[in-house]
Amino acid sequence: MGAKRTGLPGQDLLVHLRRARDHIDRHYAGPLDLAGLASVAGISKYHFARCFEAAYGETPIRYLTRRRIERAQDLLRSANLTVTEVCTAVGFASLGSFSSRFRELVGESPTGYRARWAARGGAHVPGCWLFMRGVLDPGGTTGARPAAIAQSGRSLPTGRPSTVDA
């Protein structure tokens, strides 16, 4: 008797899909494309796109965009950065595409989102501190792509003792 096909990827394939999803989570600020993600998973890009969507309910690029917007929300809430600096820090090349995708996913503009959170009186991390610590580099000082957050494993301070070495 043959195995019943459910349309969902098998357990062996899920390991490869998880590897690609973890790669997106770690390197969201860098330039990622479907072919590169498929090579991380070790399968063809079209098969990867179909299986990723079947397993996680969204395409790999939509997942990447959602992760970038989630990170942008964190930065807009807690860092004293301009919307443009946040845009480049999370991997968007265009402020217009960032703003439109942000509005589509969050329901308000990045500026409006930040203003709403600022009205609550939360503390902001000064942008200069983020740049000096190497947490962010929007490409203006070293010319590098702003992947320092994802690649260094550093995160923004949350009021708890820092785990970043001085």
C-alpha cells in the first residue's frame, strides 16, 4: 500500500526547511534571495518555495519581509533612530518599499507607529550608542551592509544587565 500524500513536506525535508528559516532569522538584514535560501536548504528554488509555503503557511520571501518588519518594530519602539536608519538596518534598500510594506503588515506608517509608542513614555536607546557599539551600521560609515545585529548576535538593551562585552 502506498503512503497517503498530505501535501506537507516530510520530516527529512523539514530539517532542511528549518535550516533555511533559521538562516533567514540570523541574516535578515543582509541581501537574501530565493536561490540563496534554497541553496542553504540544499534543494531547488522552486521546490523550496513550494515546500516552505506548505510547511510554514507563507512564502520564504514573505517570511523574510515579516521578520524584517518585526525587527523594525522593535527598533522603532526602543531605539532613537530615524525611520530611514531603521529601514536600512533591517535590510530594506528602499524607504518607499519599507514604508508601504510596514503599513500593509502593521496597519500604520513607521512614523505613526513610533509616535504611538513614544507617547507611552518608554526609554529609547540613543542611536549614537548603537553605532558606537557596532550594533548598527547603516552603511554610511563603513560601507558595509547593516547586518551587524544579526551576525554579531547582539541585541538592544532591555533594562537587564548587558551580555555584550565592553
